Amino acid sequence: MYNFLLLLTLIFVLAKLFGLIAWSWLLVFMPLIVMIAWIIWIVFWIGLVVIIGLHEE
């Protein structure tokens, strides 16, 4: 999934730079933003599980 989102971001950046799309830069980088948000979400839940596991001991 991450490779797909990185490739999609690269395609969008190149298309924007070559004038093939007139999107805002926020939309161009949206796949990268989604990937970063997904990683943060996973790290949050892993951290929460670790904290709860340590607290129950």
C-alpha cells in the first residue's frame, strides 16, 4: 500500500510540474498525507496497547 501511495504522489507531482493537472498542491500531496496519517494512527494504537499492558501489571 505504501509503495502505491508513494508512486501515486510521484505521478501527481510530475503531472503538476508538467502542467497536466491544475490541482492545488494539497491535492497533489494527498496520497502522502494519507500515508503519514495512517502510520501515525498505527503508532498511536500500538502505544495505547503498550501503555494499557504496562498499567495492568
